[in-house]
Amino acid sequence: MKTLKFTHAAIERAPVGTYHVEGKPGLYLIVRESGDRTFRLTKKLKHQRTTVTVTLGKLNQLPIKRPSHDYRGDCIEDLYHEAVSCCLRGENPNARRRREQVIALGQAFDNYMRDIPLAESTRTAYRQINRDYFAGWKDTPLTEIDDEAVRGWYRRIASDTPYTANKSAALFGAVWRHATGDWAVPPACPTRSLRRLRHKERRRTGYVQPGDLQAWWDATGSVDATYRDYFRFVLLTGLRRQEAAGLSWDDYSHDVIRITETKNKDPHTLPLSDYLVDLLESRRGEDKPFDVKDPRLAIEAVRKASGVQFTIHDLRRSFASYCEALDFGYVTIKRLMNHRTSDVTSGYVQLSTEGLRVKMQQVTDFVLSHAGVKDNVIPMRGQL
């Protein structure tokens, strides 16, 4: 690489290429065909293996040296020494710059989505909130979004969809907190002023009651076979909507399914009852067990035909309710639902796959008997 003197004349005459600047270790000049002349520093951080590249500026934007002692602006030479000093302290100059700069909500949201590991379904929901409710502040610096603005924004959303207002406020707070470490953003998020305004959400309790199972089961037979089998599979396994929809043939082996992409990130191994094995085997030849895109029309059709109001998550809740009705232990239910437990004693209880298979078969027999598919009605501990 050619070496170039750190003078205005030499830098201005340099042809297209990359040059090392004489007497300035790590400083390079990049001359592009457009005529831009950009200074960059490449240097390792002290006591670290990290090498950082810092863009200091362009020749047409900043002088390379102070033109006089009274000059108060930046120059390439001062920025170079400042960046080198940061590296010698083990501090990334780029991070320090960001902490001195403001950031707009749009960029803060993009950074959050880039840095935080999220399930694809969560990413889709967050992008929708960003499009519908963050768009007006896309180019607004976070420092200009105050408590009063956030309260007005929340009230407008809550007047139509209170639950969405809560979700939007929660996402706004998460994006704000993510930005506070790297940018000039106050630690106190404006959503703190919503504590008294937030819509109180009640935990949903819907499920398919045993007395409604026959009407519901018969109604599922009136929709497309993929959605019919999908609904029944979710009811008999208690899987989450995306866990069942994302199931692949690689996840199924003989009479066991193993799901790696779960909400809590814990792999879920679940033995299957005889009916569930037959159901999956009947779908062999399809690209995946349940290629469902948007089940809303099928759900509405089943609701209308059966008179039973339900959501996909209500089917998961129904599975848990049947387990309770069959007097399964607390640890067994949590294991079947793939819920974590903070109970120390529960952590010592190990449940075998075959033991869980017996429980899965009991749930299947319970549902099929109440649905009129099997004659014998499985006894319950109590009424649901």
C-alpha cells in the first residue's frame, strides 16, 4: 500500500486508491472515483482482540489540521488522536460516538429487531405494530418523544383496540431501553407515565367443554382435511399454534414428536397416542404434516357449524383442562405442556416417555369418548 504525506496538497492530488498516511499509524485515506476522500482509522482495542474501523470524515467536510489556534471546530487530526486515545483505553470510538448522538425511533426499532433474538411469529407481530403505530415517529428522535406525546398516542390506539395499545406500549419501551446503552437516550422511558392509563387485561379462560366436544368434533369434519386434522391434533397434543403448524416430518419419528423451536426455547419431546399416530400417518405424502397459512376462515366455519366459540389457543387450554379433569399431577401437566417450573422439588421428578404416553392416551380416549368417536366415557375426577 502506498504512503501519503499528511498535507492538503498531497491528499488533494492523490489518484483513486487506498493510502497509508505517513506518521499516523492506522490512518488510511480512501480515494473513490466520485472524488470523495475519506479518512479511516483501523486499530486494535487495548487488552482485546477486537479491531475497530472508525470513519473520521471526508476532506471536503473537515480540514485535515487546525487552520488556527482560535479554530473551535473538528479537524481530521484531532479526531484521529481522540479515536486513538479511546482505543488505547480499550474503548470503542464508534460506541462512544453513538452515546453522544440521538437516534430516531425508526432506526432504534431496526436495531432492536437486528440485535434481539425473537421467534419469527413475534417478529411478524412487531413489524405490524411498527407499520401501524410507530410510523408517525419513524424519523423523530427519541429525545423529542415526551410523556405527553406518548399518553396521547396510547389513548388513540386504546380507543379502538385496548390490548393492541398495551402491546404497542410494551414494544416501545423495549425499543427505548435497548437504545439507552449505545445512544444519547434518557434512561427514563415515557411509557412509565402510562401506569394509570394501561388497560387491565384479564387472563383468557376459554376452552372446549366436554359437553361441546361432539358438536365441535363433527363440525371440524366440514372443513378442509388439513385444517380438520390440524385442529384435532392441537386439541389432542396441547401444542401451541405455531409449534403444530411448523411441524415437519423430520420432527416425527414412529410415535414421538420432537419440537426444537418452542416459545420458551426448551425442546419439547411428546409421545403420541394411537389416534395421533394414525392421523399423522394418514397425511404421509404431504410436504409437511399441517401446511396451514391462515386458519381464520376454517375456525369461523367450525364456530358456525358447532356453535362453539374457540381460538387455536383455546384448544391448548382445553388439553390442559382435560389433563386436570383426569387427575394428572401438577408436574405431569407442566411436562406435557412444556412449561418450565420454578419449584425445586419438581426438578427432581423425572417422567419417562412411556409414562407420558399413557397420559397422552388417556387424554385422547377422554376426548374421543365425549366426541362420540369411542363408546366408553372416561371417568373424570370432577366436573369441568
